[in-house]
Amino acid sequence: MGFNVAVVGATGNVGREMLDILAERSFPADEVIALASRRSQGTEVSFGDRTLKVKALEHFDFSGVDICLMSAGSAVSKEWSPKIAAAGAVVIDNSSCWRYDADVPLIVPEVNADAVTGFRKRGIIANPNCSTVQLVVALKPLHDRARIKRVVVATYQSVSGAGKEAMDELFSQTKAVFQIDEVEPKKFPKRIAFNLIPHIDVFMEDGTTKEEWKMVVETKKILDPKIKLTATCVRVPVFISHSEAVNVEFENEIAPDEARDILRNAPGCLVIDSHEPGGYVTPYEAAGEDATYISRIREDATVENGLSMWVVSDNLRKGAALNAIQIAECLINRKLITAKQKAA
């Protein structure tokens, strides 16, 4: 017997990616339901070689749903996730709403799959921030070997992380530049075409942005609360895939060659690291792929036991949709959930 899966936010970037990945991976679903707000009711979305008509979240009965993949933002998740969980479905939420709740596990399957059992407290599992996911996938196997003390990371985050409007803005601004038209920022505080913006999410009292704060808090919750981390998060004029320049200080000695070998054998990681022109991965090449790509692995001689590396991943897939579906697969494979008895 297969599972009934609801995708909330099915018309958004991540929701559409979730439907694509469910089909690609032949997820054991008897039924997949596409849900969104009332204004999107009747919209058609693709699911493999089928087309689904979007239903309104406000009027949907979740009593027959086993798994709900939620990608509709924090406000919607705050209102609906507890209701959906109370109806007996496990909610896997992609927003930031539940990530910092002590009773909600924050999961990256390659890193802390064992923590998934904590879903029973609230019936909700949180998906981490996209920039955090790829970072901890790369850090986990190295942490197991040499214990990480401190991480310094600078992100180069694509506009798709800010939604479809942000992608449209990059496209329209780029077009305007070539046509010598006025470039008007709407979604972003400054022009994004041919520019970089060192500001993602809101500013906090200490001068960091909330995106940077998320990376600190989530890495500690997922990987190790003892790790010290500082981040600078930058929006760049790239449509899909986030990149990160990562400097790591370890407690124990670890050589670049050993790190390379460890990462080559680590789940979710793909090392492409030839020290020659083109011997590394760029965001363009990572788009549409599942792996977390790691390149430019080298010694950081400014600290004892230091390494530097370049980490790239498709933020819509591993950073969001794929990770959520891997969490669902983890629940099924570990027999932590069973499909509800369907009416004859």
C-alpha cells in the first residue's frame, strides 16, 4: 500500500520541484495532491507525465493524508502545520517556522538522520535553510574525522532562493541593461543584475542578517552546538544554485588529500577538484543535480589544522525539495510511519 502525499505551495518554485522529484524518484505514493491558496485553485502543475489540478488548502480535508510536504512560507506553516499534524499526517516543513523549536527535529538525512524519530512530539519535521543544508553535508564527514572548532563561510546565493519574483527581477533587469532601459529594484533593495547584494533577510541588532544567524543556529542544532561559525551571506545574479567559500579550523590535523578522500566517500557529496582551469564546479553546472559538489580543497595556512573549500549545490533541490523528500523516504525506510488504511 502506497502513501497519500500532499504538497502545500505546489505552484511555487520549491513546490513544483517537489512534484518533479517525487515523480523522478518513483516515491511510493498512491496519490499526490497539489495544494495552494484559494487564488491558485484550478491551476495546473506537472507531476511526471501527469497534470494535477491545484486544490485550495483552506477547504482540504487532511484526514486521509500520510505525508504533507509544506512549502508555503512561515505564516502558512504556523497556522496549518499543527492542524495537519493533528489530522494524522507527518508535516515536513520547508519554512523557517519550526526550525528552532526544541520539539521539532531539524534534519539533513546525510548528517543527522537518527534525530528524525523526534517527529513524534509534534508531528512536524523542519527542513533547514538552503545555505545550511549544503554546508553541513560537506562538514559532517570532516567533523567526524577531525572535530571542527570554527567555520568562516561566505555565501554566493542565487536569486531563486528568494522566489519566482526574484528570478523574474533578475531577468527583467538584465534585459533592461542591454536595452539601455531604467533598472528598477522591486524585490531586492538594490539592483541585482550585474551586481552583488551583501544582504539576505532582515538585519538584526548586532549587524548580522537573519540569513547569517540561521546558518549559525542551524549548524549548531544539526551538527554540533560547540562549533563556532560566522557567515557573510551575499545575493548574486545567478538563477539557480548557491555557492559557498568555506574555511574550517579543526581540533585535529587533517591534510587536504585525506579530506578529499573522505568527502569522495561521503553520502551526498561529489568531489570535483582538479587544480587546473575548469577543474571545479560552478553554480551553472550544479543546477538540476542532487549532489553537494566540493572543489578547491586546500590547506588554510592562517590557522593550525585549517582547510579551505568551495561548496556548490542546487538550492531548489538539495537545499529544499530533495532534502524534504529524502526525509520522507527516511521515515518510510526506517518504518517510522505506515500508510493509513484507505477506504474501499
